[in-house]
Amino acid sequence: MSKDGIIVVKIGGATLGKHDTTIDDIVHLQRQGKSLVVVHGGGKLITEWLAKQQVATRFVRGERVTDAASLEVVIAVLAGLVNKQIVADINSRSGQAIGLSGVDGAIIQAAVKNAELGYVGNILKVNAAPLLTLLQSGYVPVLAPLGLGPAGATVLNINADTVAGEIAAALGAAQLVFLTDVAGVSDSSGKLLPQLTPDEAQSLIASGVISGGMIPKVKACLRALPNASATCIIDGREPHALLRELEKKGSGTIIRLRPE
């Protein structure tokens, strides 16, 4: 494993496209001896496949309701389609990746978050041992955001941003990088905030300036501190955004304990 520490990278479906450079960056960093763990989402593709299966998509307070019919599609898309495509893309470029979900090796143990949401999980515990074994063997683990639930709800759908934060915390990761489809965190006037402390981030959440899907990302960054020297939310659509960020040439929002 890299002496520089572990880097957890969260990639969303919106940042992976035909001209995306994220996979190239991952392979390049692995060749440099970096230890990377990739966590991915797939919400947009889940919605598309639910429509194909004629299963209605419902949201409660912004969170997807995962009933029994939806859960089958969620598992198939996240642990199958999205996960295997990312793994195939890395391996086809001569990288070394292994795909798995939080269910494998009981990496993520979870409880039902809210009966109203169905098979949606809250993380109770992270077992980092399987991920460390893969990292020590020279692989990039690519993790789908599913968790092992209690009997009767054995697989649970979990917010991928939350998974990334908990994985980073459990591994004591040196860095957590979110590749998103926005420039970073903005203030109330829409201006990009290049740097935030935890207190500033909490204030922006409390005041409603940070809202919607940005909340779990920022909360995940806060969860990864203080082990991480820095956590960041950057625009993954920019060419070589990941590489540039790790070379300290990137733009976006960095959340760290003390401003530099």
C-alpha cells in the first residue's frame, strides 16, 4: 500500500461519459503506486431501468423509496451494470480493479433507515478488512453502495455519498475526493467557495445554503476528517479533474480542519 495513504474517490454516473478521463486518471495513479478505493453511485441509470421495467419511481423528502420491486433493479444496476462497467474500463486500460458491493464480506452492515423508504439503509458498521486486503494485493476496490441488512431485509440501498464518507473514515483515508457534475460548493450568491472549515460547512447546511444532494457530500467530507488531510468536492466533468486535484492544481471546494 502507498506510504502516502489511501485515497477514496466517489464518482457519480453524471461524471462518467464518453469523453471522461476519470478512469484514465485512476489507472495513472495506480501505476504511480497510489492506493485508491472507488465508490460509485448510479441513481440516473436506476431511474432509467425502473422505467424500462415499468416500476414507478417515488421519492420521499428527496430520497428514493426502494420497495421490493425497486430493490431488484437497484441491486442489478449498482452491483451489476455500473460496477462491472467501471471495473472493465479500469482493467481494459491495464489497471487492476476488483468490483464488489458493501454486501460482500459484510463490508457495510446496515439497518433499515425508515419504514417509509423501504429497503434503504443507515450504516451501522464498516468492516474495512476486505478492502485493505485488496489494496495490499495491489488492486483498486470498486464499491457499489449496498449494505448487508438484518434478516428479512438482507440487502439495503444506501446513499453512495454517505458510503464514501464512512469508508474513508473506516480506512483512515488521507484524502476523500468527490467527482460531481457541479463546480463545487457555492455561497448564497452562487459564487464558488474554494475552501471551507467544518464550522463554516455546518453553518451553510444550517442556513440552507448547502441543500439537496450537496448535503450528504459535505457531511461525508466532515465524517472523513480529521484523519484526512483534506476532503474535496470538484467538477468531475473537467478533463483530468482527479489528477489535477491530487497534484494540487485543481479547482472546486476543499474542506479541511484549518484553512491554508
